[in-house]
Amino acid sequence: MVVGSGSKETGVWRCRAVLEGHLGAVYDLSSSDRDTLWSVGGDGCLVRWTRLDGVWNPQGMAMAKADEALFCVRVMPGGEVLAGGASGGLIAWTQAGVEILGGHPGGTFVVTDQWSAGADGHLRRWQTGESVGAFPGRIRCVLDTRIGTCLGLHDGHMARVGSESLQPLHDGSLRAMMPWPGKEALGTAGADGRIRIWEEAGDTLRDVVSIDAHKGAIYRLEAAPDGLRVASASRDRTVAIWNATDLALEARLSRQSGEGHTRSVNALCWLDDHTFATGGDDRRILLWERRSD
């Protein structure tokens, strides 16, 4: 894979709204549409935020409450919202009410459309609770790829369902994996503050690009819907916007530059091509928008 220069669109990123209400750190965000945002945090609350006529309601609505912190949230294609946290169980919210499902002893860290995973090292089909594999250590991220279902482990290795081999990808926890837009490749990020791009080579990955992206652990890596940009959120209190074609830095959003989080940025979620939300240890959710002015 060749990473070359791509067209750069001009624009300025600005914080357009601040949502406050969580009584603990915000750990994850998920979106069902550009006008609805879901959050979970250290206060154990699953919160829904809405936008009407382009304006975000600063008062979120708590839809469920756990006795311990919630670490992950996912809006499913059918509208169901799934959250997991320190208690290990899963909270499933629908219009009909809330149901508690089995999860992962020690903590549930990941929920996807199909899978849940966590501290017990098991990958489960969350709808049935069936375990499809046990892996050595805590699972921090899950991605379905052409070479199978891949898992990021707390020690920086990648595991794959159906294979006993482990491949080291990062120094420290492997926190995020994503299909790289426009390429037959994967992007990963971890506790070493690096973003790496990998080509699929048989049953393994081949390192193509690696950059020092942040001065602290990267917790989220996510592409915009149009595939032109990738955003990363870090413990170093910053959010970075990268050109997806050549990994050129487009912007670094921080309190030091005038707007941003005051503590670790744990969560990130794109709402449309030009808008995304971030959440952090400062208990705030910031809505960012790119404008041409």
C-alpha cells in the first residue's frame, strides 16, 4: 500500500456545544443518527442527548442506571442500545424497557453489533451469551475483518478467532482497530500513543505506516462517514484530526489551543462528515464542527 498526498479541504474545527450532566468520567459515546447521541460513564448512567433544529438540548435524559461504572455503549441497527461496565453484565435498552443480560465477569469493555468482550478474555455473542473463544487477557477492542474476527488485547497483541497465534501490534494495550478508509488495510491505536496502518498478509498483518500521534495512550480511533478524515482521542487531553489518505495532521484540538477537554479524552463518535462528539474524564461531552469560515 502506498500512502501518498491527497487533497486537503480547508476548514476550522470549533466546539459548538458542551453537554454536561454526568457525575463521573464519560467513557463511551454512540450515535443512532446525527441528532441523537448516547453516552455512558463512571456514574453508571446511560444517557440520551438530542438535537432539535440544529441546537443540542443541554439536558440529557438518563435512560438506565447501573450500580457501577459503564464502560461501553453501542446503538444497534434495530435501535436497541447496549451498554456494559464494571459489574460485567449488559444493559439492553429498548422502547419497551430495560433488560439485564449476561456479560463478562470483571467488566465488559466492548460491545459491537454481534459481539461483547471484556476482562474474562471471552468473546461472546451477546444475544445468546455463547462464548466463541477464550483469549489470554483482557479484550479491549473487536473488529470483523477479511481474515476473521480480530481482538485487541490489553498487552498489545492481536488475537484472531480460530487461531492460536498472537501478533504484537503495540507496546501496551491495543485499544482501537478500524478498517482504514479507501485502503485494503486496518488501522490500530494503543497505549503507546501510536497510530499504525497494516496490510492483511495471509493470516497476519504487515506494518505499512506507523506514526507518533499522541503523547499519551490513544483510546479511540474512528473514521468520518465520508472516509476523508480519521479522528483519535487520547489520554494526553487532545483530539487529533488526520487526513485519511496520507495521515497528515489537519488539527489538534486541546484546551491549550483555546477549546478542548481539561482531562483525558476517552470517547469519540462521528455524527456526520463534519461533526463529531468527544467525552472525557472532565465529565463533559464536546460537540465539534468543521466550518469553512
